[in-house]
Amino acid sequence: MDKATACIALIDQHGQVLCTYERNGDIGVPGGKWDEADGPQTDLRVTALRELLEETGIVLAPERLSRWVEWAQPRPAGGIMRVRLFLVRIDREQTNPVIPDTEVDVVAFEWLSHHALLYRKVRPHVRRLIKMMMECELLPRSGKNKN
């Protein structure tokens, strides 16, 4: 059976991305797997917004999720995993992520530049997003800042 995942890359006014540090050491962005309570898999905004709230305590209006990239990849157990990553510009000063008491995977947050993300242990979908954005010239290709 095919599966779907939805994630949100919150990008601040300086071009940095709000990243999550997970208990296993991975760096990612808020997101997770679709479940039936989220509604149809064709609209993954509900999944993305639910995961954002669960992992950061941040609430966004659904209409903020108007830009995304999506791809499909084979799953080791068979079938296809569809990944939709929403891109949202946000004012960092008006965003205060917190780790809700119910969250079990996320242990910390950090705003990181896309260059820093290329040098750290990030989840594959985040690395793919950064490279795609650089190829499309949404982010600069060069830079020495690794923070």
C-alpha cells in the first residue's frame, strides 16, 4: 500500500529554516505520516498542520500552505512513499516553538541556514529539498556560512 508524509519548512526573513532535533540524532523539519483521521491523502495540509502543532506548538492557517514540492520514492517494505514538503515564509520574531508535553521524538529546535543543513546529519527529504531549491535558484548555491 502506498503511504504519504507531509512536512513544513518554516523559512524566516534571513532564509534560515526551523529545524527539529530528534531523539535519534537526526535533524529534520516538522512533519510526519498521514493517518486516516487527516482526511484524503490528496490534501496533505491537515497532516502537515497537525504535525507542526504536535512537534512545535505552532498554529498556522491552512491557506499559508500554498507552496510545496512533492516527490515519490520506493519504500523498503514495498509500495511508494509520497513526500509533500510545504514551504512557508514566517517572521522568526513572531514564532515561538515549544516542545509540547505529548511530543516523544523532538528534543530541541534550531534555526539553520541551508548551507549548515548540507553539512549536518539531516533527514534525506530535507537534504533533497535544499538541493532542489538551490537548483531552482530559490536559494544561493554558494556561501561560506555553515551556521
